[in-house]
Amino acid sequence: MQADDIVETIPTRRTFGAVRRWFRRSALSAADWDALEEILITADLGPRLSMELIEELRETVNTDGSVDVTRAHKVMIEHLGDTITNDDAEFASGHPPQVIFVVGVNGVGKTTSIAKLAYMLRGLGHEVLLAAGDTFRAGAIDQLKIWGKNVGVSVVAHKAGSDPGAVVYDALDAAKAREVDYVIVDSAGRQHTNVNLMNELSKMRRVAGRQVEGAPHEVLLVIDAMAGQNGLQQAQGFLTTAGVTGIVLTKLDSSAKGGSAFAVAREAGVPIKFAGTGERVEDFSAFDPRRFVKDILDKRPDEERYEVSE
């Protein structure tokens, strides 16, 4: 499945609007470049990526100190596009059932993202089954059941404290019997700080691999866009041990500036495959990096009337 839906974030546009307005200065000083660095970091690009971008943008300065705006715009699109684009971003497809593990720390929107993904896949005509693999927290099981009912998909669950590997086994047994296309497996949110829980995740992967060839076909890591660099640091345990194949970036509709998408893609080394852009179950889409970059860097009509003092 290819990414084909644009991710729209108005707060992101406003932050990068400040970048576009910055380029309208008639001449540039060292202080102006410092201001640009602050804007980019405020947009959650992170210090390293911000400095890389500034170095490239310095090459767009004319001999009189003004900026070649057309060239600068092109440089930003190309650099940010290259940062966030990954040729391995295609989503799992093949002989059913395709097994998707979803991991992430508590509070990032993991369970909600599972429900939204299930809803999206159902809308594409696929049969979906959920597995309540987070048996560590009783509330997680109940929450997934409620979401499953809301989006019209079945949930395989055991009681709290049960072996999550057994949940995966039963879910895949049911999926094969019912000819389900996708099985989405929830997992405990404290695994990155708990060796035993991380070992449980490894066991779940082994169980899935014995039940279905090649499983899990996807391991999606959910990261909160609002958390920026902190969210990425929290997720490092999963990135190093869980075999993550893609990122789900949540809360791009909020006060997050969206630049975290670039930092996450750069530091995680795996593609952003989906983005949550609102509270509704429909506010979830495949992530198209090129269109995302173009969207946040395109000029808005109201900005054409904005004048920047020198």
C-alpha cells in the first residue's frame, strides 16, 4: 500500500511561514542567521538538522547579502524532502494474514492509533482483527475492546496478567480460520524500561513467526509529535531492540510544529508511514513525505501581504 494522503498541519504551516517571511529581508546579518536557527529549532527540527539546513541556505545568499528566494525555497524542499523520504516506506502487503505489531510508550496514542489504522484498513476493504497483547495493564485490554467495537473489528483478548504470547497465538489462529487480512497486535507500553516486558515482546515475535511465515510483517513505533526530541529519546529502546519498520507520528494537529517529523525520520532511520492529525477516527492517513514538505513550504495568500522590517 502506497502513501497517498496528504498530512495537513496548520500549526506547522505557521511556523514555516516564519521561515518564508525571514527570506524577505533585503540583507542578512549574523543575527538574522541566529534568528533563523531559533525558528527552525522552535519548529522541532532539532539542532543538528537546523544547522545543516542553514549551511545549505547560506549558499543562496547573493553578493549584496540578499537571498535568492527561489533557490532557497528549492533548497529547503529538497533537503527536507531527502531527510524525510525513505524508499522502504511501502506498507505490508502480501499473503494474509499480514501481522502488524504496534509498540510505543504509554500516553503517545498507541491504542488510538491501532483503532485508526484498523478503521483505515477496513475502509480499504480489508478484514482486520485486533490482539490485546498488552496484558500488563488491565485498562489497556478494556480500552482496545471499546475501540474495536467502535470501529467494527473483533478483538482477541485474555485476562490481565495473561501470557501475551498466548494472545498472539490465539489471534493468529482465529485470523487464519476467518481469512483475516490484517492482525494488529497491541503491546505493553513500558517495555523500553522493563527487561522482562521487552523479553515478552521478543517472545510474541517468535510466536507470530511460528504461526505465520515472515511475521511480524510490520513493527510500527508510535511517537507523539508534541514530545519532539524527548519523544524520540523515549522510543530509543524500541528502535534498538524491537525491529521497528516504521513510525506512526501522532498529534500533528496540535501545538506541535510538525518539524519533529523531520527529526524523527532523521534520527530513527526508519520511515514515517502514518500520521494522526486529529481526534476523530478518520484523522489518520498514510504519510506522503514529499507532499508534506510541499504543503508546509508553499506560500499562503495572507503571507503575500506580510512585510518584514529590516
